[in-house]
Amino acid sequence: MDIRIGQGYDVHALAEGLRLVLCGIEVEHTKGCVAHSDGDVAIHALCDALLGALALGDIGKLFPDSDAQYKGIDSTKLLSIVVDNVTERGYSISNIDLTIAMQRPKLRPHIDNMRERLAEVMHIDVDRVSVKATTTERLGFEGREEGVSATAVALLIKA
């Protein structure tokens, strides 16, 4: 059995008046992510974890921000393409673990919807999708509400 693990990390600045999209779910907030796409920092980290497990580089290599076709794109579409890369190479996603770091808003009320949306896009059972949220106790750029970060780990199996 061939097992691969990948790790991903992404950061986006926050700005007033933009949409906040995390794990494919729009979250009510006064600030959103500054980005070329929809700025879904969580999905971007997850894409990097999946691509890393396959040694295919990172999300910027596959979907460069210099390419106009990705301007404002729904990041679930990017994740779907990455998942296609996983299955085309004969792998399946065993599980993913994702952590989002931001001071506000509280994400706990959205976690179940986030897990369900990611499971749907990746075509896996929701019990294989972990999404967690944390604050940074008002420390760093996340704590000052200047930005949001996400880390992800993905385990792939080829039987």
C-alpha cells in the first residue's frame, strides 16, 4: 500500500467590505479576504496539502494569480480540480485535518457546514473531514484582525 501525506499553509489579509468565505461557506463578518480568487484561505491550504502529497507543487503553480480566468473564482472549483488530480493518479483521500486561525468571528457555529461542504466537494464521508478553528489570543496578525491563516494536512492512499 502506498501512503502519502501532504501539508498546506495559506494566509490572506483581511479588509472591510469583502466577503469572508471559508471551506466553501460564506461567513457573516465585516471583513473578508483580500485575494485574486474568492480568498478561501482554508481551501487554499487544503489544496496545497493535497498537491504536496502528490509532489505537484502548490496552488499558485496550478492556478497562478496572474491568470485572469481565476479572478474571483469559487475556490471549491479549484479544490475539485485538485481532487481530480488525486484520483487520476490512483489515490483516494483517507482524511484531511484543517485548522483556521482568526480572532473574529467565532467559527464554531459554521464548522459542521464547512465539513459537509468539503466532504461534498472531495467526494468523501464527512467523518474523514476535520475542521477546527482557533484564535491567537489577540497575538500576531490574526489576533489584530489584520489577516487569517489556515493549515491543512491530507493523507492519501493508493491501494
